[in-house]
Amino acid sequence: MLETTSNVREYILANRSIQLEVNDTVFQPTLTSKLLGQALRIPEGASVLELGCGVGGLAILAALMGASHIDAVDVMAEARELVLGNATRNGVSDRITALTGDIYSPIGSKKYDVIISDVSGVVDEVSRLSPWYPDSIPTGGYDGADQIVKMLDGARAHLNPGGVLYYPTGTISSTKRTLEAAQRAFGGNVEIVEQIEVPFCQEFKDNMDVMSRLQNEGLIQFSTRRSRHLWTLQIYRCWTPNN
């Protein structure tokens, strides 16, 4: 039996209650994770790869949705034990393998029916203002697109025929560059499946000089409605042909 600690919290992902032990150095579910969970369609018995798994919320969700096995990958070494413990906590430890490494490096040439990616997609300066972004986690680079583009460039090689990739992006990164990478990899098989506008957190509001400069430089985009500032979060679905 797992020891219950004060760091175990309940998260609701795709209307499922998931108990997760978290800490301040490993990525834990955010609004992006919740929107990804809402978008996911996991065929019964599917093989799944989760990239940027953090404490394992979406990997566990995939198992609860009927995946036969999930490889959960995160660059942070501390994530592995949290994922394994959380998988046990939610009764799916027999279907989740936790791996440490950068994007596809731990999985070799393996292929999957579904890839879920939540790798970093936030402009460097913005990520360090964000309350949900631990300092220990690598950022998305100058324009926020580096890790997503790297993930997209390798995705086709790790998907089975008819396989599907889900990934998030937002206007606090270069959505143009990530969309170009998705279309380069998947042609016309790219669509937005979820989209919401997100009000600025207090940290963004407190640093409007930085946010405005980044918008003027073309690195981010946000809209202003009366006194509210909003950025857009999107979930994309990409797929491969069946043959």
C-alpha cells in the first residue's frame, strides 16, 4: 500500500478523478493538460506514448480510457518515481512504463497507435514568469517552439499506420512555426480539436511591459478586451494514413 502524503492531490481529467502525488520540481497537470484530456480519444487496446509526462496524469488517463500500454517519458529524472507511484495509486501500474530522457530518445524505434505530447511550448521569458512552470524544467526556447518542432519532426517515425498525435500549442509561443512543422510532417492531416481563450495570470499582468514587448517583437500574441488580456490555447490532432 502506498503511503498517503500531503502532496497527493485530486485532478479531474476528462471527467475522471485521478489522484496524483506532486512536487515543485516536476510538471503537474495544468489547464493545458485538462484541455488535452478533453480532446483525447483512445481506442480500446491502443498503444500510447506520452511525451513530457510530468507526474503522469495523462498517461494514467489513457490507461483508464482503455489503452493496453503506455510509455510515459519525461526529461526530468524525478518524474519516474512519481509516475510509477501514481500509476499504482490509480490502479493502472500494470500498463504504464516510466522512462527518462529527451522526447524520443528512450524509446528507440518503437511505434504507437497514439502519441500524446505535452512538451514545452512557451517563450523563454514567458515561461519564467508563469506560476505553473517549475524552474527546473527546460523551456521551449527563444520563440517557445523548439521542443514542439523537435517532437513534430520525429512523430511520423513513431506512429503506426492510422496513428494519431495530440499536442497543444498557444499564442505565448510561435504557433506559426509549430503549425508549419505539423504540416511538414502530416500534410493536410492536421486539425484543431479544442481551443479556448485564457486570461492572463497575475504574473503576466504584473509584467505587462515584458508581454507587450514580446508581442511587438512578434513572439507572442494576445488580445485585449476592456481591462482583460487573453492568450489562446489550442489542441491539435494530427494523423497518419491507414496504409
